[in-house]
Amino acid sequence: MGTDIANRDRTETEGLIGLLVNTLVLRTDLAGNPSFIELLDRVKQVTLEAFTHQDLSFEKLVEILNPERNLSQMMPLFQVKFDLQLAEVKPLELPDLEVARLPLEESTVKYELRFNLQNSESGINGYVEYSTDLFDEPTIARMVEHFTVLLEGIISNPQAKIAYLPLITAKEQEQIERVNNTFKAYPQHNSIAELFTAQVTKTPDAIAVIDRNKKLTYQELDRKCDRLAAYLQSLGVKPEVRVGICVDRSLDTIVGMLAILKAGGAYVPLDPKYPQARLDYIVEDSQIDILLTQTRYKSSFDDQDLTIIDV
């Protein structure tokens, strides 16, 4: 994170007219889920260390470090800037002149996100600058609300671990609870495959799944699943046997999952978008011998000793 420093630590520069501000780069360690009090101490140490090198200009620091530049980032070394003005900014008074502040409207920003805050008798106020390529106004408004909730949570319990400090508003919490209130009692003695079969018997001609312009009724889906399940059983799939499934999100996903369950096995999902190393790890860790996949993804498993079924 970046922040400004007045760079007036000497008596000779305190009253000097001009802009002496320098930018400091602060990197704080959040490892170990510290409490806010512990985090505050870490930030203090990082800040004090940065203060000792405040005479080194930010431009010179970038020149020395020469970090790899990325066109998607506006600034090197940090993307978020936080400025807190502690000193009270009094209105400028000049003899025989009436002085008024004029707001400066900027159409471009230097940082992806900048909080410019001021401590006053009425509380903390200020404004947020942001890149419209990354954020929109409602997102920033929510972020400010979350920041306020976070500060209130810190004041209420400064000893709390930072991972457990509140972020969302009461209204958002209510929305989440309402959306997640999907509890429904299901028979505990029936498996998913048995519940699906019961639904097929109840509504065989009803649409079971839709994928863009493709549709399957419960009866059509059941027939596809039964054929694949029978083949899987012929390969030795039974309870406790895990079968991998690596397909795009489509009808094939539903057919594959239900077929594996109908065969008595357990499915192991592998997202085709995972990095190769992640796919290899899941295959090895889950000890699967059979994989359902699509032709375009077969090459991702060439190095694995698997029975591959093209769905």
C-alpha cells in the first residue's frame, strides 16, 4: 500500500512554501491471523521503518528496484493508496483578500484505488478515487459501507482476530440469510439416485435439465444415465469406487454425475479450467482409475494411467 508523507521533518522545511510530499510504500505481514492490536503493532513497525527512509524519493526507489512493469497496473510497487490527514486544514486567510476553495475535477486517476481521509471534530470524512475500468460507483459505495462496519467492529472488539472482524452491513447479512434459507427436510434413508428415480416415475415427461437450446425430460435423462451407469458397473464401479469427471458445465455434467451415483460410485469433479498441476494432483490424491471427460480434454490426462470414457 502507498501513502504520502509531508517530508518536513526538519525545522528548515516546516514553514517552506512548496510541495515536498513523498510517497512511501508500506508492506504489512498479515500471516497468522493476528488480532487487530497485534496488526496495529506490525503496521507501526513497518511505518516507522519507512519513515527512516523517507528522504529517498519514490521515483528513485522505482528506478533502483526496476520492477517488471505491467500495463494493467497504473503504478509500480502498489495499486492502493491510503492518505489520512491528521492536521486540521484551516481556511487560508490573507490581508485584503477573500479566499475560497475551488473543487478540482479530475477526469483521470493515478491509482486503482485511493482513500483520501481527514480526521476532524465531527469524525473521519473524505473521498475515494477509483479507476472506472475496475470499479463502478455502487461497488465503491458498498466498499465505504464495509470500511465503516470494519472500523465499528474494531472499536467494539480490538482484540478480535482480523479474519473474524465484521465487514458486511446488517442489511446485507439479512439478505444473505434470506437467500441461504433453503433448508428442506429430505428422507435420510434414500440416496440421491433413488430420489431421482422416484422423480422420474412421478414426472417422466417434465423437463429435467436445460442447457441453452438442449432439453432433456426426466425419462430421457434417466435412460442416458442408466446406459452409462451399466457401462461403469461393467468396469468395476461399485460403492467406495471413485470416478473422475472432467467436462464443461453442460448436460454431460448432469448425466455423468447421476450415472456414477447410479452405478454406486462417488464422483470426483475436475474443472477443465484448472491448471494442469492441479488436475494431476486431484487425480493422484483421489486415486481414481476411471475418468469421464470430453475429447478436447483427453490430452490433459495423457500422463495418467486411467480408463478414459468419452462422454
